[in-house]
Amino acid sequence: TGINAEYMGIVSSSSSMETIHILDTQEAQMPHLSAHIQNMKLFYQGKLWHQLSETLLQYSKDPALRQDSRMVELYNDFVKEFQDRMDQVVLLRLVAKITPQLPNLKSRLEFVDKLKELVLRQEQALILAELRKGFHLLEERDIEACNLILQESSKKVDRIREVDPFLYSQLYKLQANYHHARKEYQAVSYTHLTLPTIYSVQISVVAVSLKKK
């Protein structure tokens, strides 16, 4: 349900109205998300960053945000303005929905690297940023680079006393994706003998029958 702006004592400035213009655009595109959008406007104008972060997270889960570059537009025209005031883990959860809409690996890695500069003091958010790079490197079949990220991230997570559940889920997901991709790569390396074989292939012989003539 929407929240009463008069009750919150919010007065809209011209600058804030410009910032939330993207929300008007997306409300026209996705009217079924109107309640979320109205709440985001009010939380932004009231500087209620925690509530705004949580509402953004719920908003981003709608399948309609996966179309075109809607998450990228939302970030560039809205989230970017207050990202340093958000919960940094929540910000990285949004990043997981933003980067797939960027055009190529280079732009995705550059985007994540810029975010890393912002979250340097939040260790778990920083690890999430590295894992996000790992996902994109794996998409491009850079298995070794992904493995290095997994190894370093696992060591860091092991040293943290209270780990955010989302960080655990992303670490385990990347591990599963990595092992699946590695199996596929090994199969291709063995089958196509014209390619260099990176991994050793072990062949077990179950039984050999020899007959004398």
C-alpha cells in the first residue's frame, strides 16, 4: 500500500523531482508496480534510505524489470544518486540484476570495479562484487580466472563470523556453476584433439580379454 506523503511531512524539491523522473517512466511502463514506485518516491524524498533499499530490492524481483535495460536505467537515473547511503549488501544484490543487462563482458567488469571502490569498507559487499565478476568471467569461459576468484572469496568468507545468507548463496552458486563448466570444458578438450588438453584425462579399463590363436 502507498504511504501518505503529507503525513511524512515531505516537501518535494525540483532536484528530487528530476531524480525520480525515471520512476514516473517506469510506472507508465509497468503500472502493476505502482504501489512500489509510489513508496520509493516517498522514501527517497524523506531520506529513508533503509526503507528505500528494501523496497528497491522487492521492486527489482519483478520479471518486468528484466526486459530491455530497465534495471540499468533505474540505476543510472535513480539509484546512483544515493547508492553510498544504501546498505551495501543490498546494493550488490541489485547489481546482480543490473550487470546482465550491460552489453558485454568489458562493460560488466568495469561496472563492478567501480562499485568495488564504493564498498571498500564493507567486506561482504566487496566479496559479492568479486563473485559477480566471477559469474561473468565464467559466462565467457574464463574458467581459471573464475577459479582464482572462488579460492580468494572462500578464504575471506571463512574468516567472517556472521555471513550474510545472500553471500553464502552466491558463493555456492558460483562454485556449482564453475564445476559444471569445468566438466564441460574437460569433455570438449578430450573430444576435440586439435585443441590443447589442459586437464589430464584418466581412463579406467574395466576388463581386457586376450585370446590365444
